[in-house]
Amino acid sequence: MALNPQAKLVLEQMAALGAPPLHEQEPEAVREANRLPPAIPGPTMSHVEDRNIPGPKGDIAVRIYRPTEEKDHSLLVWYHGGGWVIGDLDGADITCRELAARSSSVVMSVDYRLAPENRYPAAQEDCYAATVWAAENASTLGADANRLAVGGDSAGGNLAAVVSLRARDEEGPAIGFQLLVYPVTDHSFETDSYRDNAEGYLLTRDGMAWFWNHYLGPNGDGSHPYASPLRAGDLSGLPPAHVITAEYDPLRDEGEAYAKRLQEAGVATTHTRYAGQIHAFYGMHGVLDDATRAVQESAEKLKATLG
């Protein structure tokens, strides 16, 4: 399918700004450039709370969204994207509000440690610890620990997959659903989608190499399943999953390969490829119609699985 017209306009507007390529910048400069006001306000919540919870290397900042005063909501722990290097609670705010409102779930957004200041495995350690805490404290959040989900986009999708693996391997929280939005699943750049979409569609091959290099550092092991979940030897026993990919995304093939391996392992898994779309479309609320469609689809999958 041809590039989505709305996505094409976004790319043209970004190109007109004349910013240097991501891989030629320093992390803090990229973080500052991405601290932009939201395009639209997100849905109103009954309660939004910023708090700190204990983590493996100090407190972890989280933001908790409660859509209504009702109790026993399902609980979604969300990990933002940004290549493990950029992103924060504010950047994920509208997405979390949309997911909370559309799924009637309490959503807890996790502000995990970022690379290169805190390299692998810092991010996944924080995300796992936050998920354990959420499961243990669900009732105080107005949620039901028996209806626990994890999710994230891009690097956040990677972290959701890894948290699910760890929870299975370590007999941790009983996760009932994983929402993987164009997830990073493999430390490799050799897929067809990396070759076809290497340049010109927001996330580039060089940009993704920049993210991986900052995350792993010079001595990091990208082959470990907790960095590259596609390389896990056994995917059986994992939570049901919904995987979203985008046609014009370097990460398309590895996300779809992970969905296929989950299905082959007997995990109830659905997958949707958004034709004509680019990486990061999921968070472009008020700009791309497909962002609304994808979040609504995510909410329906979560409700259908967890009730």
C-alpha cells in the first residue's frame, strides 16, 4: 500500500524543520527536542497520580491513571517508547489516557532509567520491579491483580515482552495479556523491513543502531533473550498477546516474527499490520486517524482477554 497521506504530511513537516539526523546528535539534545506539548488533550480521568515506588537502584517514578471511581478495573502497566534513550511520562501521557478510557483499565506508566547513563539491563530491571509492585498493590490502585496486563510501544514493546518472559521464568506476577506495539525484538538489522525502510520513514536503520549502541554499550550482549526476546529458545507459557506493526517501519519484520513464534508456541496471539503507516504512528493522537483506530483496537483486545 502507498504511504498513508496523513503520515506523508507528518514526514514532510518534519523534513522541513531541517533537524540533523538522530544518529548525529547527543542523547540530551534529542530528549529536549522531543519534549513537545501534546497535539490534543487526552481524555479526562477520575484520578491521576504521580508517585515514586521502590526499584532495584532507587525509586522509580510512575504515573497512575484511574478512569473512574469504580474498583476492580483491569490493570495495564505501560512502558513508553524511545529506544531506551528518550521518552518520559509526559510523552506517554495521552496514550495512557486513551488506553485507560477506552479499556476501562487503570494504567500505570513507568519512567524507567534511560541509557546511556543507565545501560542494559537497567530499563528492564526497573520495568519488572514496577510490574511486581503493581501486582502487589493493585487493590490500592482500584484494580484487580488477577487482571494484569503489560504493554508498550517500540522499546517499550521490547520491555513488555521481556517482563513477560521474566515473569514466566521467575514465577513472578501472573500477567494475563501483553500489548506489543511495533516492538523491538531482535538485535539485528538484516530483515527486509530494515532494508526497505532504512531511510525516509521517521525511524531509520542508523537511528536504530544509535539506540542499540547507547542501550547496550561497548560490551552489552544483544543476543540475550532479555535484550532480544525473539532469540528466546522457548516462548510457550507466555501471556496472550496482541502485536501491532506498521508497514513502513524498520521494526516491522521482527515484530511480526515474534507474533508468529508466539503463535507457534501455542500462545493465543493476534496481529495487525497497519498498512501505509510509519513507526511511532500509535502515539500521534489528533494527527493520524490510525492512532485512534490502533488504540481502540488495543483496548478491545485487552477487554476481550481480561474482561
